[in-house]
Amino acid sequence: MQVAEPMVTVLMPVYNAAEYLNEAIDSMLDQTYSDFELLIINDGSTDESTSIINSYIDNRIRVIQHSPNQGLIASLNEGISNSRGKYIVRMDADDISLPNRIERQVNFMEQHPDVGLCGTWFEDFGPGIHPRRIPYSNDDTVIRIRHLYQTHIAHPTAIIRKRILDEHHLRFDPEYVHGEDYHFWVEMGQFCKFSNIQEILLRKRDHPENVSNKHAEIQRNTCNRVKRLQFSRMGVGLNEDEAELYSRFANPEWNFKPDELKTLALLLTKINTANTQSSFIEPNALTRYIAEKWFHLCLNAPGLGTARTSLFKCLPFRNKYAAPFKSRIRMVLNTIAG
């Protein structure tokens, strides 16, 4: 008798994660949703991870063993190719999924067939860290705007519609190491909508071995390439300095010098014009987003003196954001105060 394929494949690469692995596996096996397989890619672990994995007797667990270590991207791609579920739920070996995570995400995806990738809010926690909620937008257009400067779907919270990966031959690209998820999301965005469930469904552990801590410089360079790729598809080529300037604007960073603001206004105008022509992102939404952030930048940037208002006027479409009356008064007072 043929075994029915599960609705969900939980894809969890493991490499020397013994310290946290029991918590991660237990959090998946204790889910309120049961129609899933837990596909563990044991990527050449040399600590006690293998023993921990083998200690579980559960027919939902399937293990692929690597020897030697092949790296995260190879593990993810092998996991995608071997997953049997309609959906792939990502899980890291050092995080904790809340009990209703899979149930909430599957129900959402079943109700929103146009969404191919959906994350969730999460709680950041770890040694010496006061737990904090990380909220992300659930709006496809807002997520795409945020993706111009950083990922807005946390990889370990993701549920992915596998059909899209198969139909468009999508896999994680080793050319984007330590930013492979950010690039993967951008590639997926050509074929589906994005969303985030606005509920904490995962506790994401922050510790010294995280990629963002161990490989910060490589990750930064990779993410800058992803940003430039998006702008290229929008129809505007940005060099590294321009991409960095946009990121400072979007983050936001308030400490811009007057000459930088003039350069930034030209850059934002170039970006807005290109997007209006290409509709890479819904044009009205991006225009309003830029205009609003530009207003608050000019309002809050220190040291602009009496040039504050004239610098604000450097952006041709500044009036696409109607600032509240009190904020406009503050702009005038800040200009007078110097």
C-alpha cells in the first residue's frame, strides 16, 4: 500500500547543534498539526547531534546523512529536492517553534492560494538578550519595498509553496552565501505574493554562532548584491555607494550632511522614475513611501540649520506625503532654530 504524502515537509538542516537540538526537534513533534514529515539533513555533524537525532523514534522523522559537511545551501537544496509535502516549513536547529505554528501557517496558505511565501512574527531571545518581539508587515507591497534594503521575511519562520519552486526550478544559489534566503525570496517574488502572519509563532535564538554574528561582513556584501539586483530589475543601475546611501535612507539613519541629502534626493528621484516606468513595485506605494521617509529625514536630521526647508524641497515629489499639521510646524521650528 502506497503511503500518502504529507501535507508539510519541515526542513531542518543540522550541523553541530547538539546544545539546542532537543528543544528544536521537540517543538516540531509537539505541534497541534500532525500531517507533516520532519526532514532532517544532518550535515556531517561531529558533536552529539547524530546521537540526539537517532534517539528519537517517530515515524514522522526522516534523516539524510551527509559526510563530510557540505554546507547550509547544499543541505537546503537537497532538502527541497527530497521534500514530499505540498508546503515546506523551514526550521533551524537552534530555534523553537510554538505549538500552533504549522497549523496557523497551513491554514493561511490554504486560504490564500496567491501567496507563495509566508513568514511570521517571532521573538528574538538568547544569552544576555531581553526577549523582544520582531513584527513584520503582512502586506505584499510593503514587504517588497522593505526588501529593497533588507529581508522582511525571517527565514526560520517561512512556509513555502513547493509547487512554485518546482515549476520555476528555484533553488538556493551558492553565489549568495550568507544571504541565500534574501536572494531566494527576491527570486520567488517574481512568481508569487508574500505575506507574514502577524503573530509570534517562533522563538529565534540569538547566540555567537549565528551567521549574522560570525560572518557579518560577508553577509553585508551579499545583501548589498541582492539590493542592487532588485534595483537593476527595476530599471536603474546602482553602484555600491548608491546602494549604501539608499540603505542609510531606508533603515533609517538621520545623520545626513547637506551635500549627502542633495545627492540622496537625486538618487531617490532616479529610483522613483525608473519604478514608475517599470512597475517593479506598485508605483504609488513606493512614491508615497519615499516621500514620507524623506519628510521625516529632513525633519529629524541634525545640523541642517536654516537650509532644512530648502533641502526638503530638493525632492520633486515630496508633496506625495501629506504630513500632519504638527509635524509641518516642527519642520518650520527646526529650521528657525538652526
